[in-house]
Amino acid sequence: MSRRERLKRVQEELVHLRLDAILITDGFNLQYLTGFSDVGGDGCLLISQSSYWMITDARYETAMASDLPADVRLLITRDYYGQVATLVEREQMTVVGFEDTLPYVIWAQLDEQLTADFVGMHAIVDHLREIKDETEIMALRHAIALSSQGYDEVMPTIVAGMTEIEVANRLDGWMRAHGSTGPSFATIVASGSRAAQPHAAATNKRLQQGELVTIDFGFYFDGYTSDITRTFAIGYVDEALKRIYDLTLAANQAVIAAIKPGVSGAELDAAGRNIIIAGGYGSQFNHGMGHGIGLNIHEEPQVYGPRTPYQLSANQVITVEPGIYVPDHGGVRIEDDVLVTENGAEVLTSSPKTLQVI
């Protein structure tokens, strides 16, 4: 889908929402609509039912002048939001929407200056981004394939005595060396009892025999990100840890088997969570079953779980990430990136999920 087609889809939404225009300020939404990354905070896009204005400063002028869609008017100024107010008055707009992630300081300025009603809107462009086109799916395949390959190649180099930070840096280094522009979040490496913390930052703790180690990582390639988690063992681990690993893997596989268009987030969650509950660890699974990925590490659906009124559609890419976290003992999470197909699911993550022992 071209950028022009994406812009047209936003205009169609304006008609349904009875808005004269909407102001786009979120960096990922700006990237989706204009093709330019890292513009968030340094400009905005005003879309009316008939026109588009990209408002930014001279740092972007040369690049945007040659590469924006032809019907997007480029306005160069340091007073981004003063220019928005001028356009709204000149075009005689009466109702202008804004993304509800807009910082308060900018909202206050615009609320004071605009001659139109200023109405908060939730995830208008974000919802358009849920269904990926062929180009996006190709980019996600590439990012996920390289991320899987990187993990598979780094795994054999990990030994007891390394610190969590050393493991994270080794994985980050491989990704950079193979074309990644960087991680989409700080790589998580959590070993031993620290693996019971779902979002434990890597530390100087050393990996020890008899521990499970969880690595959660996502890396950008071609502007799109992966999001993968694997858990492995350092030498022998006790039967209790093996059991939670087997339960988590069974939950992961059950959710993937249930994926198809029309299935609700609650149904997907139940497919895996019920296995963990039946195994006696329901209270030790304390987060949603997954979320969407794409340009951002968390896209719509931001989370799907037992109370999520959400239905899957073909060409979404979502994560499946059940986990069990036992305080003072250890934890397991297994996360795959999955493409929703017309008839089911295609797992894009290729790294093995059987318990690996090093």
C-alpha cells in the first residue's frame, strides 16, 4: 500500500468521525503515513478531508521536498503548532481531532490558539496499521528471520560465568553487525531467580549451573521490529523448573493452534492460560498473552487477554508469549511472532522451542 493510499484511508475516517481534520503527532504514525522516521517531536501532519500539510523545520526540508507524496504540502517553520492554528483558521475548520497521546504542553498551546473545537481521538491511525500489507509483511519476515538467526548463532557461545549484560551485548552486537538499526527495547536477560521478573533488566549477575535463563529481545531491520523470547538451561535444572517450562511451551503451542481470523483475544488467551491454570500456576502468569508488532514493539492490539474485546484479522502480526514466574525460584517465557493467515497462523520465529541445555 502506498503512502498516498494510507493518507486517503485517514481521510475516509475523517468523514465517518465528522472531523474537518486530524493532527498527527505520534512518531510511528508519522512514519507510516509519510515514510520518514524520527520526525516525532520535530513536526506534525495535518490531514483534512481534502488536503495534507506536513509541518516541520529546515532540517528535513531537502529530504521531504523530494520524497513526500506529491499532494502533501510541505511547510517549513519552527513554530509547528502556531502554523497549525493558522491553517485551521484559514481553512475555516470547525472540528479538529488530535491523537490522545499528544503531550499536555502542546495540547494547552493549541487549545488556546485554535479557532476550532479540539477533540481527542484514540488510535485512529494505529488501528489502520493493524493489518499489514505485503511490503510490511516482507519487512517483518526479514526482521524476525535475522533475529532468530542471531539468537541461534549466539546461543552456543553462552557459558556459565558470563554476566547477563555480556549476553545481552553479544546478542546486540550480532544484530548490529548484520544490519539492524538497533533494538526496539533494552534486551532482557534474566537468570536464576531473576527470571521470575518478567521485565528484568540485564545486570552483572553471572549465569550459574542449574539455572534457567530468559532472553527477550527485539531488533529493527528495514524499519520493522521482531519480538522474541526464549528460555534455556545452564546445565541440569530441577524437575519443578522443567515442569513450568513444559507447561509454558504447551500453552504457547495451544494459542498458536487456535489462531485464525475471527477468533477473539479472550479465546486465544484462554487456550493457553487454561493449561497453565490446570497445571497449578495460574497466579504465576501475570500478563497478557501477546500483542501486535510492526513499526513499534507494541501495536494494536496493544494487548490481548481475558478481558480484551478484540477479534483477529488476516495479515496481522501478533506475539504469543505465555509465561510462568515463580518468585525466588525462576521463570519461563516463550514468545513467538505469528502472522495471522486466511485460514490459521504462520509462525515467523524459527528458533527452537524445545528446552536447550548449555
